[in-house]
Amino acid sequence: MRVQPAAFFRTTLPLDLSRLAELDSGRYHSIWLPDHMVSFWPDSIWTPEFTDLAGASPSPHRHLDGLAVASAAAVLTERVPLVSAVVDTVRRHPSLLAQTALTIDHLAKGRFILGLGSGESENTLPYGFDFARPVSRFEEALTVIRLLWESDGPVDFDGEFYSLQHARLDTEPYERKPPQIWIGASGPRMLDIAGRHADGWWPAGAWTPEHYAEMLAAVRSSAERAGRDPLAITPCFIQVCLIGSDEDALAEILQAPLVKAFLLQVSAETLRGFGFEHPMGEGWRGFQDIDPAVLTRERILEFLDNVAPEMILAVVPHGTPTAVAKIIKTYVDAGLRVPKILDYGAMAGLEYAGASAANVLAAEDELLQLCGDLS
């Protein structure tokens, strides 16, 4: 499997579907489309006081249905695979996920990949969904999806979370081949599930190449125990990074409140491993504890005052496009084959957002040169 970058397509307003033609050019392994209700940025700092991005968009949470956007992308592209990155199995019943995935795959003529995860609290709890035991729920949902895809007639299923009685999904997969399933997984149980069931895998966070290699090894070991080919699972990663044209630009980026807010997605345990105490306290669990509506201005101001640039630099690849590419190459050496370079420097403001796309392209080009014919 050769190294090839993935593209990220925003499913928020304003939506620019014209970009799809460019992404369908053959440069990218696949297009990844997120599926969220809300973003990770607190409402209290999405204001002109903290960022000029608030003047361009009144809210960071103007999310569209990721699977609906994937349907549009399916008919506006011709060759690039489309991936939901990721859909949780809390907000959507597995029978509907099974039907929707087949629908998009028919529209895409076999190019849709169903990316699944166990979910985050911010996208579920505010809407009244039951977020208890998300991993067990995820595994059972995966069973139901496969059962509906593979059964020739009505299905009966009596599970802990889902029950089917004479349920049928007679829509056959496109060319009799169901969509691939990619799984977002980082914890031991989810990594084991990915090894037993996934066609592709990416972690919610991999803070070092060694960390990535350790998780990939767990996925592959699980695949071997299940009698599957471990090398048939596509290793992916959304690589958050900070790209600046020089050291001065990077220093400015690191002072931006929305860039500092990335640390909200990092757990206290992870940051402690790099020698830092988390500004949100020793019990902070990272993105699972984010609720953008209730993180008050006072708490976020205190948090921002205690974020040191070194904390961010410890967990995020950073530097010029060339420097970032060299860091990501170490993840390739650890087994990564489909990287998505996500430049968080774009959150430093409109000026940096405007330069971000070119920086990412340059980093991709540098990475491909470093990888050569690696397979």
C-alpha cells in the first residue's frame, strides 16, 4: 500500500461543493467528511474579542448532516472514495446506517466507505441520547449492520441495545459488494473491535509515532487472532499540526485563543505524559469533557492564561511545511499509509486561514517526496 494523503471536506456552512472537482483529481486517496452536531470550540471564545473568524461565521457549530453531504459528493465526483469520518452509533440506529450507507454507495458507484465510531458526549448528551456503554453499543450496532447487509431475507436479532423482528434490507450492495467499514478507535476494546471487523482504522489521537505504532500493532494482533489479514486494514490518521511560514509566524499562531483551545481535546493524562499539568485540572478527559455551551468565559480565560506554547508544541507536529512533513514521515515509518494533514494554524485567524490550504499542499508534496516509492 503506497502512502497517499486524504482530503478533508468541511460539512459546515458555508458549504463549497465546487471544491469537490479539485479533490477528485487523483491526488487524494479519499475524501473524509465529518459528521457532527457541534464543534470543539467553546462558544465563549467564538466572539470578535478573541478571533476575527467570528466575523466570518456567527457560530462554529453550523454543521450539516455529514451523510447527506456525502450523498451530494457522491454524484459530484467520479473516482475518489468518500469516507464518513466518523459517524457515531449513538445518534443513528444501525438499521438506518446500513440503509444509508448502501444508498450513498449506489450513488457513488461503489466508492463510499462507512467510517464509524462510538461517539463523543458533546454530540449526544445535549440531545437526550443515551451515552452509557458506548463501546458495547458500538459493537452490537456493527453486528446489526453486517447482519442486514449479509442476510438474504428477514432478520431476527435480540441484543442488549437493539432488537430486530422480521427486519429486512433487500437493497443489494452495489455490484454485490458492501461498503468497507473503517473504525475510529484508540482504547483497548475499540482497537480489538477494529482488528476483528475494520477495513480501515484511524485513532482519535496518536501523540507520538511510537503511540501510533503501538495502537496499530494492537489492531493487527486482533486481526490475526480473528483469522484476518492484518495488512489488509488501511492505517489512517487525521494529523493535527501547526504550519507556519517561519518561526515568527508560528509564534503568532501559538498565541491565538482558538489554537490554544486545542488543548481542550487533550486529556490531562496525555499531557502529564509530556511533563505538563493540564490547565483544566488533573481529571480533564479531553474531548469527552468538552461542552461548548457550558464552558464559561471565566473558566476559558483562566485556561488560556495557563496554556504555555510548549504544551501545544509537545503534542502537535509544527513548523514549516518541510518540517511538518519530516515529522509525519516518522508516523509513516510507524505504519501510517493514509495521512490527513489538518493544519490547526488556520484557527489563528482569517490571515492564517487563507494561507493554510497552500501550506497543507506543500507539506503533502514534501511528504510524498520523502516517502518515494514506499509501500
